[in-house]
Amino acid sequence: MFEGQPKGLFALALANTGERFGYYTMIAVFALFLRANFGLDPGTAGVIYSTFLGLVYFMPLFGGMLADKFGFGRMVTLGILVMFAGYLLLSVPLGGATVALIVMLAALLFISFGTGLFKGNLQVMVGNLYDDPKYTDKRDSGFSIFYMAINIGALFAPTAAVKIKEWAESSLGFSGNDAYHFSFAVACLSLVVSIAIYYLFRSTFKHVEGGERKKDAALQPEEELSPADTKARIVALCLVFAVVIFFWMAFHQNGLSLTYFANEFTQKSSEGVQSMAFDVINLFLIIIIVYAGFSLFQSKTSKAKGISGVVILVALALLYWKYTCINGSIDLSAPIFQQFNPFYVVALTPVSMAIFGSLAAKGKEPSAPRKIAYGMLVAAVAFLMMIIASQGLLTPNEQKALADGGQVGPLASANWLIGTYLVLTFAELLLSPMGISFVSKVAPPKYKGMMMGGWFVATAIGNFLVAVGGLLWGDFPLWVVWAVFLVLCILSALFMFVMMKRLEKVAK
């Protein structure tokens, strides 16, 4: 899986892993922080949450435009510095008054602008590595590896957010509201790690940083496209952007309405085998088993196979030992459910690559646009599961009224959310890395930064629309909330299939 990839891929992926760890540590508790610290209702908290997410993914458009002029590497470095300033502001506990709200909003602007400079341009650099003819056929698999690395950071983020908050409360004596800021401070440290990785291994990707276009133009002239070809590519990309808006609108409910569901409608404790799923170390051991298993079957030497076998046995022994140590039940915190999506991404990426690699060898691999359409259908299945899970449950307002009176309403099994995140991850693996790969391949050379920014603008619009989940969270039955996203995913998939010939034409 990792063979034949450019060395710069791994350096850029690891730099992104550190930044994403900090971001997802913050985002794991952000919606709950807004409600607890400022006393906001679900809808208002949802609007702030979705607006921030929207800005995070809208700003790469401007970051891409700046990078097309000044170079991708310079914007990546500047982005890390600006993000650091934002996370630093967010880390200061100032209470819940007006000044604290203003400082928080300023911090969010810094973080979103810094991410805009960093995120899209780093991915353009990854795509540029595959412009080299010897790496061309590795583009899709390279972006799958890159995407997996992002989610390694995201995997540990929810546990870090919860544990650090609990430590600040129990060991340092901070109140529950002020303790949230310690979770945000983790992002500052993760950015230090990211910038260190970036510059330590810069030699492996410096040639794709850009910034010296005029000097290099004579030596490496850009591909010239006719106006008609350029228009066809941009139109095709805009069609894909229109569809992914609704995917991200649905997918990023994981930080809003799905987190509300975890907080208000999901069982509050877990025991037995199920409780093992909420320990990130157990999940990491499963990931080790998956990768060692692939190594066992793909290694070319008996020594490598033997090492892989030993690793699998050790990981299995540790899991069994941890099972024997289970004693009673554990309390469940709503943010911890967000670890399942990145866990599935990391664990399933080699499976996905193996499946598509096998199909490619037979000449039957679906095109990137077709994978995106399939991803929308799979996302619809996830919300169908939530409709089933919500049968017999009260509305959010009814549930809140019971809780205010000291009573407990009906709760759903944690397995529903665990399963929903699994299905959503299948959808994500079909759509997100393939979409980014499609953009890097199809974008006209002169507009690479701007077109990658366009992908993020589509994501931004989807994130602005995430607020719909919060606005529906009240008097509507839960099945209505989930049905909205199910219908949008199905309609988006149908649109993709109608436009498939045009999209596949430019993807060749």
C-alpha cells in the first residue's frame, strides 16, 4: 500500500496529522462548550458552530488564490502561525460574559483564516507530487493514505479532549466551563509539532511549494489547455462541488445533532465487550491488527511475514488482557462518540485501497465521480439507521422537560451511533479522498489553488447548512430530523448519476 509513493507524501501527511489532532480536539467539545459556557440554546449554538465550520472551509478559496501568486509553501507556514494565535486566544478562560464571547469569536476568525491558508494549499502540494509521470497512477491511493493520516490525528482527539477536561476539573480544581479551555490549548501544542515536521522534512517536497513560477516557467512550462477544455473542466468541478455541499451538510452532523443525540438520547454507561469500544487504546490495537494482517499477506520475505504475525499475536493478547480487566460499567461522555469515525477511516483505508486496487487490476474500478455518487447513497443509509434508532424516543424538548424534572426519558443503545458512524465512514471514504484527488487531477493548471479552494467552499456551504440540524432540534420528532438528511443525500446521488457522462469525460 505504501510502496512506490513519493517521500514528500509522508512528510506532508504527518504535518497535517498534527494540525488535525488539535482541530478535532477542539471541535469534539466545541458545541457542548457553547451551550455550557454561554448558556446558548441548541439552535444558537448550532448557528455559531456551523458558521465556524463554514469559515474554516470557505477561507481556503482565498488561501488558494494567494498561493497561486505567492507559493503554496509560504501560505502553509503563515497559516500555522495564524492558527496558533487563534487557538491561544481560545485557550484563555474568561468566563461567559460579553468580553469572553468577543474574544472567542476573534479566536474563531484567526483559526478559520489560518486553516484557509494551510489546509487547501497543503493538499495542492500533495497533488503536485503526482504530476511527476512516475507517480501518476498512484494519485488516488496517495490521497487515501493522506486522508488516513488526517484521521490518525482525529482518532485520539475526542479522548484527549475529554481526559484533559476531566484532569483540569479533578486535579487543578477548575470549573466545568473553564476546564474546556485546556482541551483547546492542546491545539497550540499540536501546531508546534506540525511546523517542526514540515521543516524537518521539507527537502522531500520543496520542489512543489511553488512561489518561483516566473523563474521556473521556461524550464517547466505549464500544460496549455484550450478555452473550451478549461471551461469543461471548471464546469465539471462545479457540478461535483454542488453535490458535496449536501454530503458535508449531512456528514458534519457528527459534531452537532449526532452529538446532541449522544448527549440526550443515548445510554449513559457501557459494560462488557461494548465498553472496550470506548477505549481509544483498544481501537488502536485493532488498527495495528488490520495493518499487520495486510503486511502478513503482502510481504515478500518470510522474515517480514514472521514479524507481522508476532505483532498480530501481541495485539490480540493485549486486547484479551484488557477484556479480563473489565470491572463493572464505564460512564459515557457524548464527545467520545466522535472517535469512531476517524477510527473507521484509519482501519478501513487499506481495505478500501485493496478493493479498488483489485478492481483496477481487472479494469473495473469505478471513476471518481461514480464513487462520489455511491458515497451519497451510502450516507443516506446511515440516516436511515438513525430513523430506526429513534423509534419510540421523545422529541428533544420533551426529553429536556423530563430531565429538568429529574426524570429520565427513553434512551437508545450506544450501538446505534457506533453503527451509524461506520456507515458514514464508508460514505466518506468513497467521497472525500476521491473528490480531492479528482480536483487535483482535473483542475486547470493555472487555477489549481483556486479550484482546490472551490472544493473547500463547497464544504463550507455544507458546513453553514449544518445548522439545520440544530434548528430542527426541538419540537420535531427525531425521525423528521434524520429524514431531511436522508432525502438530500438521495437527491444528490441521483443528480450525480444524471451528470455522470459529462463528469467522466473530463476525468479520463
